[in-house]
Amino acid sequence: MRGLIFAGVLLATSARVLAGDVSVSLGISEPGLYGQINIGSIPRPPVIYAQPVVVQQAPEYVAAPPIYLHVPPGYEKHWSRHCAEYHACGRPVYFVRHDWYQNEYLPRARVEHEHAVARHEEREHEHDHHHDRGHDRDER
């Protein structure tokens, strides 16, 4: 339950950041939540298989770059049963290792998220301050 609440708070905060003029792409998850990871500029993470896994090759994904996914243990072994849940059938997929996700990705993503929120709040404060000064002049 705590994980769902945390994820909801992060999702709401991320939506607030993304609604402004800030350009941020973060994929933050709590342990137990799974999905695509936005690697960005970090080095290639350790993966379960050296080659990406592709099931149900589809023409529209032929040129698509591989995606990195954090999935529950065992999903990678039976990927054809689970790829639709992640909208990844026909896409080349690297499955990131859980220990890397837990110990390296999550802490880094949380720090980046906190910095993005702080930058957005600072810009919002500057905008409000500038907007207030404009109203003062109109009232004179």
C-alpha cells in the first residue's frame, strides 16, 4: 500500500512538473512496480540477456531502438506471455537486472526528480513574482 501511495505522489508531482515549461523525462518507480526505464545519459545498465529479446516481430518496430524494462522475476523467461502488458511485443527489449534497478537507478532517478521539481517550483515562483509586479503597475 505504501508503494502505491508513493507512486501516486510521484506521478502527481511529475505531472505537475511536466505541465509547466520544464522538459523532463523521468521514469520513477517504487520497488514492486515495473515498466520501461528511461536510460538517458547514464551508462548501459547490466541486463539479464546480452541480446535484446523480440517476440512477434512487427514491421513497424523493425527500426525501433531497444527499450530497457524492469519486469517481475520470471517474466523475461516467458516474455511472449507478458510483452503486451508493456506494449513491447515486436520491440527489442533488454531486461535490466533487479539489483541494478534497486541500488543504482532508483536512487539516481529520485535525486533527478527532486531537482526537476525544485527547478520547476523556482521558475513558477519567478513567474508569479513577475506577474504580481505587472498587476501593481496596472493598479496605479
